[in-house]
Amino acid sequence: MTKTPDPAARIAALRQQLDEASYRYYVLDAPTIPDAEYDRLLRELEQLEAAHPQLVSPDSPTQRVGAPAGSHFAQVRHAIPMLSLGNAFDDAEVLDFVRRIGDRLGRERLIFSAEPKLDGLAVSLRYEHGRFVQGATRGDGFTGEDVTANLRTVKAIPLKLRGSGWPDVLEVRGEVYMPRAAFEAYNQQARLHGGKVLANPRNGAAGSLRQLDARITAQRPLAFFAYGVGQVEGGALPDRHSQVLRQLRQWGLPVSDLTKVVEGAEGLLAYYRQIGARRDTLPFDIDGVVYKLDDVQGQREMGFVSRAPRWALAHKYPAQEQSTTVEAIQIQIGRSGAATPVARLAPVQVAGVTVTNATLHNADQIKRLDVRVGDAVIVRRAGDVIPEVVGVILERRPKGTTPWQMPRHCPVCGSDIVREEGAAVWRCSGELSCPAQRKEAIGHFVSRRAMDVDGLGEKFIEVLVDAGVVQGVADLYRLDLDLLLQLRLVTSAQTPEGFLRAAREHLASGAYSTLEATVARICGKAGAVPDTWQAELLRAGLPAFDWNRKKIASKWAQNLIAALDKSKHTTLERFLFALGIEHVGESTAKALAAWFGDLALIRTLPWPLFKRVPDIGGEVARALGSFFAQAGNQQAIDALLQRGVVIGDTHPPSALLRQGLDLATLLVDLEIPRLTRIRAESLVKALPEVDDILQAGPEALVGAGLPQDTAAALIQWLREDDHAQLLQAAGAALKQLDAITPQQATGQAGPLSGQTVVLTGSLEAMTREQAGAKLEALGAKVTGSVSKKTSFVVAGAEAGSKLTKARELGIEVWDEARLLEFLAGQRA
């Protein structure tokens, strides 16, 4: 037999929970439960106290508005209490609200002022003779905190009222809030730089106003809306609330333009639904709308209950925050390879939508929040923003949970997941081979500055990949005229019916019947056509078409096949850029091609050897190493070569490489802790081979001239992360380079050898790319930024900041006429 709960015990427990939640929210600015759960507990307490009035006590959460003022701010006693509002959660409660007012005032026609209920922090602004003199939080409704200095930093709050006619004392009440866009931008920067991430815009507003240092508040993107008045002395205000708000706006106080005057319960509910439909697109968070009797005299007649006015009501929307449980944390690979951790959740309703997944942004955010599988968490969904986990309810953490670790391998392709030093984002290094990155990789591969395949647009790539026709960049070279025409027929059709009408022109009756049956199977009933029907149709396979050339244009397909065939004959720099390696742009690809000259060599080099190329540092070198270390990427390159891609400008490595083909330089490039250039040279003098270093113990290393701490650091480094194998492989590659690199440069140096040139502005006789190629052919290094190392700048029309900087540094500037004269002289 189930035991009936003791009402007194349950009331005590609810009060304790609500008091704790209020303290953490109002005083600590660290909420532990979402609003919806707080509201549910409060309503349960109200119902119990209504059923057992003898158990009501003055210190119950139902008898006050908020939490006591914090002790570190001066207290402000409100001349007129800042009471909270009663809540409605369904239409019936709104109808009852209107009925009660009508019965009490004896009126049939009731006019209301309706406005959005902002999710921020309620404040009071005191103006004396039009000047802002004091600002306070609501606190417990009777006593708040003096936050005048902080409120003065909010630009939306006027320090002096506009116009004239204001009362001697005017207390304006309103909401300080943080706009959504500003909140997201603030958090994005916080995540990038390891700062404190705000849980939600409301928490951001509350925390900002309660900073002891107003300079911190000034850095926060806060805004303000006025929604009413409190104390008024030495003057009068209009007798309707809507007119009061209009007057406040004229005096320079911001008032929401969503405020509206409506009539009766129908008007209130229509407003609720209208604002609800716009809720996700509003620039600020709201958790409901507020209804106020517009007649101020009627407000006085209605009066108050213990904690709220009888003439006003907050009609709440479904909560944007809820608590649920993390069932798993998985990695989602984006189109660019970014690895984003996603929490798989026990289903929960948030803002009217069932949420089962929420982003955790990155590994640093998981560490900051300490989210673990099994945790009870607070999930937030606001507008079109992807649901996110914003906090952990540590009190509910089950025993035995362990901190989460980023997996080592991509869940899609198995390639290594890598993280650049100092970066927040982890990435899958299987750029060419990872299905998650396939569309992005193909789009980059065919772009103009890469393989230059004109005619293969984003829509075609989407359908080709989704249909499984193209599973990698090499599959592009298997496309034929028939497949491309089928592709055009499918992608240009808006509906399956439209596709069938177009296809009928090119199929015999039997083949058409087969196609019709395939379409029916894929698309099912009318009105239930899947968004992916085009890709599914191609995946299912189409019958052989007998093309009616009068009914379909094929020239574009012939041009695309010609462009693909032409792209097979390319240069090393274009090919390297087309691979889409992280951090490898056109200039880096050009440098790699110039210095190493051969794809077969580049794809086998350990990453430290890439640092031999000027302007390639550790970050880019590691990205190159990670890319070529993945078997899938190597297989993709092999497939491209097997499909007939030919690199026509292969050549031996540059003789300039010889300046760094020594073991001491390699050791420095490996970035071994404490191993400076001088110490590396001393070590190699005593131990000239890689095997010597690998076999040396602490005594031998110290004997070779290394300090004890450096010797210990080297030994520790060799024990970690396969560093010993890396050193061995790099040493072998060093010897290979030494054997194939010419002793000296062949041919004559160009007239611009050793000079660095920058092009800026627009040229008339040629493009900047064409001009750059001509200058490079004469030995120049063409870069995109001006520095003290720049030899001269070529400035065309509308040259901007680069020209300005060149003049500031005293660098020589050529116009287009001088460039053309110089180039003509080289041809003579």
C-alpha cells in the first residue's frame, strides 16, 4: 500500500529546493535548474499551500518575489514594491484572468496593453529632474541592490531624459537584457580564447550587472527596454498604461515596438500566438508575453494579492531550457573536417520541440563544463540556434562517471583526429578520403584556381555524392556523356512528375514503365516525396536512354567532359592546392612545388622536412604531414594518377635545399624541448648519425655537450608519441634528399631572383595573376602582404592599404606602365 506523502514534509522540501535555486540564480549567478523546473516546483508549492493554508509561512518562496540583495552591493529600498507577476500556462488561465477583472470592475469591455516578456534582469531607474541618479535590481521586491555605476554603462539607458515635462521624481522600471546576436558573438570569442562562457542571455545580463567593476559591465553587450513606472512625484503621467509607455519613449527611454493594445481575452490570445510565431526570429529572448489592464484607475481598483498585481499576468511559452540526461557523447565531422562533439540526450521537450541531440561546441567547452556520460544537464534551445548543453547539475551526477576524452580517430573514415597547437577545433585529417568532407573536397578540387573544371556546380556535386556516383575526386574522371545528361535531367526537375515527363521523350515504352515503377517505389504516396528523391533515383539506377537530341541540350555536358580531360594535364602547384590540405593555399603549394619539384617525393616526406621551405612553419608542416600520413589520402592520390592525371612540370629539388640538409637543422625542426641550435650542433658533432642519438643514454648525451636537463628532455621526447620512429624516418628522408638535390642551381638566375614583389589594385593589360606569373618566371617571389622585406610594389587602379603601407615603409612603387615597360625589356 502506497504511503500518502506528508504535506508538511513535502512543503518543507519544496521550499528548500526553491530557496537553493533562487540563491544560486540571483546571488551566485550560477543557475542549476532550468526555469521550467523552477516554475513546476513553485506551482506545486502554491497548490499545497492553498490546500493547507495553516502551513503557509512568511518566509515561503510563494510570499516573496526573488532573493535577498547581495551583501557586496549597497541596498536600495523600493518606494513602491517591484512585485512579480502571476503566471498562465494555458488559454483557460488567461480566460479566467479576464473574467476575474470583468467581474470585479463590473465591465464587459476590457482593454489591455500586451508586450513581450523579456528574459533578462528587472531593474529600477530613478530620475530626479530628468537626470538618472540611481539604479537598482529588483532583489526580493522590497529591497534591491544599488547597481547605478553598472547601469550607467548601458548605452540604451539615457543619463538625461529628452524633452520636458517629466515629474520631479520618475522611477522607470524595465528589463536589462543581452541581444541574441551579441550573446552568441560574446560566447564565440570566449570559446576561442578560453574565457567563461555565458549559460544564456539572461544569465549574461544578470552577471554583467552584478560585476563589482563597472568596467567589466561596460564590455558586455547589454540593452534595455522600459515596461512601466514605479514612484512618481511632482508631476503626472497619462491614465493609460499604453500612453505611459508612449510618453517614456518620447523622453528617450527605449520601449519595445512589439507592445500592442488589444481587447478582451480573444485579443490577448491572438497576441500570444502572433508573438509566439515570431519568437524564434526576435533579436532577443522572451519567455512569454505580459498582459496589463490598460486603464491605470482600473489597476488601482484591482489592487494586489500578496506577491503579484491582480491586473497583470505573464502568459508563458514552452521553456527554452530543460534538464535531461546525457546518454552518449559522439563526434560529428563537418564538411570542412571539424570534429564537433555532440551530446545524445534522453528526449526532452525544449521550446515546444523534442530535443535528442545538443552541441557541445568543442573539447575545451566539454572540459570547462565537465560534461560526462550519465550527467544530468541543462539544455537550451533558442530560436534557430542549435540546441546546446549549457551546464551540468553536479548534485545529480551518478557515481562512477569519468571525464570525456576526444577520440583519436575519425568515426566516419578512421583517419587521425588532430588538433593544431593553441586551436580550439579538432579536425579529421582524412580530407580527400573522408565521406563527411567529400562534397567540400570535390568542390575545392574542381575550382578555378585548383584543377579548373568549369561547369560542375554545387548542385551537381550534391546529387553525385548523395547518389554514390562519385565517392572521391578520382571518380570525376569516370563521368561520361550519358551519365551527365541523366544527371541534368534529374537535377533540373522540380518534382518526380516533372522528371518523368522530361524522361518520356528519351525512353521506349518498356524502359519508361520500368522507370515509372522505380520512381513510384522511391517517392511513395503523393505528398510524401523525400527531399533526397533525386539522389535516391540515381542510386537506384536508371534505364539506358535513347537521347532525342532535339529535346535535350548536350553541349554543356560535352564541354564538362572536355574540361575534365583538360584538367588531367596539370602542374604540381595546382595539384597540391587542389588536394585541399589544411593551411595549404596557392602560395604554399607554389613554394612546395618549387622547392621539392616532385609529388612522389612530397607525399613521402616526414613533416619536419617541409620546414625547409621558407615561410612554412610548424603548423603548416604538421598539416602536410598529417594529410600524407593517412592511407585514405594516399589512395585518393593513387586513384587520380591511375585515372590519367599527369603532372607535367616535375623537376629535381631546388639546390637551395642544401642550405638545410644537415642533421642539426633537422633536430631543431623537430621542435624537441630545450634543444637549441647551438646544442643541436654540439650533439651532432659528437653523435653524427640518427642511430647514434637513438642509442645514446643520458651519460653519452651529456658527454656530447648537452646540459643534463636538455638530455633528460630529449630522452623523454623520444619515448613519447612515436617520436623515435619520426626521427628515424626524417633522418632517412634527409639522406634521400641529399642524394637527389643538385649541388648548385642550373641555368642563369632571373633578373628578379631574390626579390619579393607585391601586386595591389587592378591592372588593365592583364590580370594580377598573369602579372604575378610573369614576375615569378623572372625569379621574383610574389607575396600578398607588404613588409620590410618587400623589394617593390606594383600598384594598379584603386590600390588600397598595401600601397599606403608601402609608402609608409619607403618601399619602391611601380605603376602599370613601368611594369609593362620592364616586362617588354625582358622580351627584347
